[in-house]
Amino acid sequence: MNLYNSKQRWKIALLIIAILMVGASLFVSNSIVKGVSQRERDKAKQWADAIKKKIELVQLTNNTFQEVRKLERNKISVWIEATKEISKETPLDVIPDFTFPLKIIESNTDIPVILLDNENKISSYINLDFDTSDIRLKYKNITINQQTELFEDSLIKLANKWKQKNLSFSIEVYKGFVMTYTYDDSKGLKKLENDRDNLIKAFNQELIDNKSLIPVLLIDSATHKIIGSNFPSNKIEFKNLDKTINELSKINKPIVIDFNDGNKNILYFDESNEVKQLKYFPYIQFSIIGLFALIGYIIFSTFRKAEQNQVWAGMAKETAHQLGTPLSSLMAWVQLLETYNVDPMVAEEMSKDVERLSKVTDRFSKIGSIPHLEDENLTETVKNVLDYLQRRFSDKIDLEFHSEEIIFTKHNGPLMEWVIENICKNAVDAMSGKGKLSVSMHQTPEWVHIDIKDTGKGISTKEIKTVFQPGFTTKKRGWGLGLTLVKRIIKEYHKGKVFVLSSEVNIGTTFRISLPL
């Protein structure tokens, strides 16, 4: 009967089922994560296409601005020519026709123009957004002359600013007298530029402020400058930029945005925080479940072990109790035999068996309670039990005992004798009542070792792991509790170790008992 093997098979089956369930769950979770990641990559591609279209729109707008500026410059040039035409000196007998030049001059209603003379003083101006009334509102306590001076100073500064933008014409009205026409973009063109700038600003702001968007980094491939990003500033600093780009390249393949005009932008993007969390969620989930399962297993194992201890104790006490009554009767019968005229040797041997039964009863009573350990001669304890067994073993059993010295250590004599007896009896059974049984003792600085070696049929590697488990037996009869009791006595009561030191099939087995010094 091997109950433990059956239990082990159930444990293995349940473990395999649990592994399959975990594997299936991880497979499903990873599939979901891959699906979400793929959708994010598709969104990144769509976003890249949107960027391309927006930038193409900006480029188209810039080209349009350039064309409009050319037209406005040509318009100003024609306007200046018309102004010159009107300013020309004509003979007194000729009446000039200024209808067309005046029409050209009057047609300029949106391009601001400031005219400067040789001394860089204001000659005239048109289409400005402010006048002296603005100066008067800003500076209420100044005179009219001061207002005029401030206004002209403002115009001169504005004209010089327009000059720096190459928005000016210098014309020699007559020899030695040059007039400079400075102008700015028209109001309509400025409005279009402002709309374009707001579009770019909105795009950048949307990219930076949109927390739901996956982390992206848009870089100009030629200049390696950052066009836009919603990464933390420390990730895109100059010293960390290359590292960030390398990391992003490994996570997702960069998207190249080609504008088909020699300009290219590269979009690097990361996985969203949600996807990263989803990747680790199954492992966290199973770790928590595993932790709860482990805690539950430990709690239930503790309860089960406590229950087993109670069963062991109850069984041992009950056995000791049941043996007590017949043992008392046997002692009385031995005393009665001694009064009759019988062979004294019979009574003596019966007394020894009765004494042996008393020891067995004492052993069971000690199993049911915490045994007391005393610092006694372990060599003598082992020798006594071997002497007892020698007289009861077959003559075909060659029993040897060897100890380097007398060894003292804390132990319980009756229980230790039970341990040696159990292992030795199992060894004799393994040898089928014929062979050599060797018991040796030696000590190290920390341990006392008792080796029990037989020449029996041996134990297979598979059985070595389960030989001390309840229910393990190779005999047709028996409950398989002998070695379980041995392990319990050595490990729990003596804080020692008992294990199979070596074993070979059809050659023999060596058990080792180790007790702490």
C-alpha cells in the first residue's frame, strides 16, 4: 500500500493543470497586448500621415506667402512709380493727366508705407494701424509737440525695422535728393501668417499636452533637431537624446515622413503606459494569486500538520495505554512462574521480553508528549539496542558495530533505540534474513553520524525520495510508518537529520543518522 505515491500523482496532475491554465491565460493576455500595441502603431502611422499633411499645408502656405509678397512688392513698386510720375516737374504750358497714377496710388488701401527723406525724417505715411491719438491716450500729460515727436520717433523705428526685412525702395527724386519708401506686409497677409503660426502652435501644443497620445518624438532628419515631442524634458535633452532615440528604435520601427522635396522627418514613438502595464499585469496578477495560494497552503499545511501531530500523539498514548494492562498481567505471570519448579532460563527470558515491552510502551508514551533529552553516552545506547537485536536475529545475519570513541550528546535513550531498531529491522528484511549489517559511529566538530549499512536489495533512485513518507513500504504487510516515525523522532525531537547516504540496487543501502553536538 503506497498512499503517498497516489497523493503525489494528484499533486503533479493539479500542478500541470495549473501551469496549463497560467500558460493559456498568459497567451491570451499577450495576444491582447499585441493587438493593442498593433493598434497603437497603426494610430502612430495615421498620426504621422496627419503630420505630413499639416506640414505640407504649412509649406504650401509659405509658398503662397512668398508669391503674395512678390505681388505686394511689385504693387509697391508700381505705386512708387505712380508717385514719381505725379511728382515730376512739367512745363507750364502742358496740363498733365494724372488719372491713372492717382488711381494706382488710391488703390493701395492695405499695404502700410512710410516715406523717409535724405535726413531719415518722416516725409509721409499711409495705411498704419496707429496715429497720434494712440500716443495721446498712452501719454496724457504731454504737449502736442511732444506727441508729434513721439509719433515720428515710433515711425522712424518702424521704418528701420522694415528696412532690415528688405522691405524698402530708395529712389533718387532729383540729383542729390533720395527718398526711401519702406513698407510692411499687408493686413491680409499678416492675418494669414498669424493663422498659420496658430496652426503650428496648436499642433505643437496638442502634441505636448495630449497625455492620451502615445509618447512620440518628431525629428528633422537633416538637422537632427526636435520638431515636436511629448516626452519628459530630461529624456530629450542633448546629452540623452541619442540614447532615447536608440531605445525607441528598438521598441518600434521609426516612421519616415517624406515630403518629396528633399525634406524628411523621422517619427520615433514608444508604447503607451497602458500597454506597458498590460504586459506586466498577468505576471503581477499571478504573483498575487500565487502568494495567496502559498499563504493558504502554508496555513492549511500547518493545520494539517497539527492535526497529524494530534493523531500521532493520540495513537501513541492509546497504544501505550492498551499495552499497560496486558503488560502488568505478564509481569504477574512471570513472578508466578518463578515460584514453580520450572527452568529458571524460561522465566529469565520472559522477564527480558516483558522489560522490552515496557520499553516499547515507554516509547509510545514519549511519542505522545515532548520527550526529555539528556546528555548521555550515545555509543552505549546504540550498543545496547544492537546487543538486544543480535540475540533475536538469525545466525545468518552478520552484525558489526564500530565506534571510534565514546560519544556523548543530548538524546532520548528509548526513542533513539527505537530509531536504530526500526532501521536495522528494515535492513534485515531487505536482506531476506541473510547478509551483513554494519553499524558505525563517528563525529565531526558539529555532528555525530551513525551509519547503518546492509547488503540487501537496495533502493531505487525514485524510491529514495519517498522512503520516509507515510505509507511507503516494499513489504506485503505493514503500514509503512516505521521510517516515518524514525524521521519524526530524529528531526522534530532531536533536531537532527536522517537520510539515505547511498544505495545501489542488489548491492545494499546505507542510512545515516546525524545528531547535533
